[in-house]
Amino acid sequence: MAKSEEDFEDTVWEEKDALIDRIPRSIAMFLLFIIVVGLWDLVTRMGWVSPIILPTPMETLNDLIFVGSNLTSGGYMLSALWTTTLTVFYGFLIAVCIGFSLGVLVGETKFGERAVMPYLVAIDTMPKVAFAPLFIAWLGFDIASKVALAAFIATFPIVVATAAGLYAATENERMLFKSIGATRLQTLLHLKLPTGLPYFFTGLKIAAVGVMAGAITGEFLGGGKGFGALIRQSASQLNTPRVFSLILYLSLLGLALYFTVVWTQKKFVFWNKSGNLSGVN
Amino acid sequence: MSELSNNLKLAPEKMGPVFEIERLTKTFARQNVTALSNVELTIKKGEFVSVIGSSGCGKSTLLKIMAGLLPPTQGRVLLEGQPVRGPSSHIGMMFQQATLLPWKNTVENVLLPISIREGTAAAKKAYDHAVSLLELVGLGGFTKAYPGELSGGMAQRASICRMLVSNPSMLLLDEPFSALDELTRDFMNMELQRICMEKEATTFLVTHSLAEAVILSDRILVMQSRPGRVVEDVSIDLPRPRTLEMINTPYFGEIVAHIRALLAKDGNAANS
């Protein structure tokens, strides 16, 4: 005989995530931080690693505070940071302008695709840092040679991303524009460029990382008054805590640039909901 | 059955042709392929004509030539007596995908042909017209919605409006609902019929679906491949408005069987 309805409760049950997937972001970040610093503290405290190679977390913290107070009180480090900031800013600006223009040339015209692109690929495969002595020879030891190296490194990802973005419009979309009598310029402005924006911003993010590397490398190799020169100077004095804290402050500059790009992308590419690795895209 | 069809048949023979194609041939020199061979076609005002055939039979090429997107190799292509030598505002097109621009809202997407052809000011003037079109297809409440917020069927309805916004004299549809699920597709086909009747539109439809072609069309051109050519011009004597129930009538079954046999012949030829 079948059981009556009351014999069973509702079949309600919960799907459970594993513990590691349930930790909220702030706690997860804090946890990882504690683990890494704990291990760091352990290896230095136990004397497993020489303090010249790896300072203790406490030494590093003290130096962070020192450098921070120097920066906030307008000391010599602030002017160095400002020099590097300017280098990065100009480098990025030049890279965006040249990269976008070349990207449009390559992505929109057959001539660009056939004639320009092969040379760009050839140059892109060269180790671009090797050009630093040339830039110094051409532009001197001042900020200009560092800007040039930074821009040089950051240009290529923008070219490739812009060109790829211009190819991203589908066959149907192109046919639609053709069928409504759009000119080439209209198709570029109203279809291809907007469609390519997400690609363009991906290129900008890669360029934002590259421009930092270029600026610092330039300062390593060409001296000058930037943060890169300070780092090299501290390293040669075996002041490892200082190197650590300078790198940390420098990373703030990189983060600021990166998230400016991310924020701009969110403003302009509001319709694109792909790429959901939170905090990165 | 035959009594019904005789009484309610459309009488397009009284009106002049909207579209005329004579001895149209298209060869692609690069691949050495004859995509179309000696195609003859006359479409009268208010007529709904479909073309059906296996993939690669040249039906999309035919549509592109009619739209002025591809030049013919030989023959004459006339829209309202004028030769077609490029895209024209008298032609409205619809594609397999809705192809709405995701950064424009629904009404801006509908107005795209006008803003491209005549500029922003003209588009602003046509705003009310676009909204009334959206109301016609049941999207009156979605004028400000972005394509990302529309379902597949709704997006295709918006693209119907975009096709209609410049009041074209000829509609060209390239498998417009084939990306939709079958229930939505049936519904959209009935909507398309209603809109075409309301607008007295002259329509040319490329499709893979036999049932869709029969239920919508006054005439069906059956194409075979290698070289692409029209092998039969089948008239469909079903009264308007057509309903989905007609699919179950013997007449419908006979026509479908007849066309299927023609297509199967081509399939055998292609496989041999």
C-alpha cells in the first residue's frame, strides 16, 4: 500500500560548497598574508637565510615606515617617485597613441596587414630591453631615454590588441553595415572600434605592466633621478630592506595605473560582461 | 480544401513587379565555381517568395546579389525598375543573428540604418516611428533596454523593426529565425506573417526549413546546386492568414513531399 503524503517531509536539502570556497575574500587575503609573512619570519628568525639576502619582516616594516614618512614629508624619495611616475605616464601615453594608430593601420588596411605587420612581429620578438643603450645614446641620461624604452615595450601589446579588436566584428555585423550603406569610416567608427574596445583594454592592461618594467629597467641602466636608480643604489649598498620597501611603494604606482585602466574599461565597455575573474577584470 | 484556397487566394497579378532578375549568373573566378546559373525571378508587390535548397546551392549568393552586396557576373537585377548597383535604402535586410549592437539600446539599434544613412538629426526625427514599430512587434516596453537584456526572440523582433524603419519596398531575410528554438521560431514566423500583411511588404526569404517556407510563402523557388539554379517555382495555394494548424492538412503534406523529393534529388547528385 502506498504511504500517505504526511509520511514524508518535504525533500529540502542544501548544496554545500567546500570550506575553501566559502571563505570571503577579505579573510582569504588576510589568511594568505599571515601564512606568507609567517613563513618569511620563520626562515629569517631561524637563521636559515642570511639577513643580507632576506631581511626579517620586522626590518622591512620599519623601513617601509621610514620610506613612507620620507615620501609623505616630501623628502628626496618623493621627487624620485615623481620622476618615475612621469616616466611611466609619458611612456604609457606615447605607447597608447602609437600603438592605437599602428593597430588601426594594421587592422583596418590591407597595406598595414601585409607590409607593416611582419616588421612589427619581427621587432616584437627582439628582446626590447636590449635597445636601452641605443635610447640612452640617442636621448641622453635624462628622463627621455627611459620614456622611450617604456613606450617601446608597451606599444606592441596595444598594436596587436587593437588590430585583433578590429577583426572581432562578425560577418553578419559587417554585412549589416554594408547593407545599410555605411562608409568605411562609419563602419570603423560605429562598428569595428566599439566591438574592439574590450580587446583594446586587454592590450592596455598588458601595456600597463610593460610600461612599468620599461621605466624601471631604463632607470637601472641609465641612472637618473628615478625610483629605479634608488633601488639600484640601495642594492649596491646591500640595504635589502630598503630594496624591498622601495619595490613595494613602486608597486603602488603600477597598481594605480592598472586599476585606472580597469576603471576606464568599466566606464566605456559597460555592455561586455565577460571576464569575471573578480578584482582583475 | 481546394475550394478554400481558390476563394481566399491573393491576387498579386494585378500589381507590378518590385524585383526583377533576368539570366543572372554568378561565377567566383578564384574558386572556379558557378554559384548561380541563369536565374530568372520576378517578385510582385506584396508577394512573399521563399528560396529553399541544400547548403551551397547559391541561395545566399542570390540574396547578396539582390541586396547589392555582391556584383553579378551576368544578367540584370532590377529593383522597382532601377538596376541594383550597391546597397539601397529601398531594401531592408535581416540576418540569421539579430546582430544588434550591444552598446546601443533597442530604439537606437532600430534607428541605426537612418543614423548611418541620414545622420543623427534624421534619426531623432524618426524616433516616434521607431517606437511605433517596436510596439507593432510587442517590444513597446523595451525601447531603452540593451540587447544583453533581451531574449533571442525579442532581439530578432527588434531586428525586424530595424529592417522596417526606413520603409523599404523589399525585404530580404536570410534564415532569420534559424538560431531560435523551435517554439519561438513558429511563433516568430506567425509574427512575421502578421507584420508583412500589416505593412503589405514584399518579401524574399532564404530558408533551410521546408515547413517554414510553405507556411509563409506565396511561392517557393526550389534550388539545386552545381551550378546553383532554380529547378521549380512552386505556388502555395493556402489562404491568408496562415495558421500553424495548416501544417496538418493533406495539401501541406503534399507540397512538402513534392519539394522534399526535389531536394533529395539534389542531395543524391551532390553525394554521388
